[in-house]
Amino acid sequence: MGVCTALGIVLANIGAGLGIAGISNSIIHTSLVIVTVFNYFVFNQLLTFEQVIGVSLTVLGGVLVACDGMLFKGKKKAITSHVNDVPIL
């Protein structure tokens, strides 16, 4: 079991390094939701109130990250310096 966990952590870090950090990090953290839902359906483990809140907020965050381009289209403005309006980000 320890080898599989270590391999999973290494692969998750490689994946985060290859992609956009915010999106990769969001995808990595959804693994907790997957495990929680798996335990509920397979092992009939009841969810606590805190787990329900955590799963709900994680799913909401994932939806916001996934729909970022559609929800806030045209509302993003680049942060610029005052010298020649050069974008900082």
C-alpha cells in the first residue's frame, strides 16, 4: 500500500508541474471527494456534517475553476504597472 501511495504522490506532483498550477491543484484536491463518495456507496459509510460541507465546497470550487472562462468573460482585466501599461501577470 505504501508504494502505491508514494507513486500516486509522485505522479500528482509531476502532473501539477506540467499543467497550470491552479487548475492542477484543484484537480488533485478532488481526490478527497472521490474517496469520500466511494466510501459512502461501496462501504455504506455515513457522511458527517463536516464531510458534506467539505464535499459541497470542493465541488463548487471545481465548478468555478472549470467555468472560469464562461462565468467571468470580459470582466477580467490585467494588472498593469503605471509605466507604459506593461502587464504584470
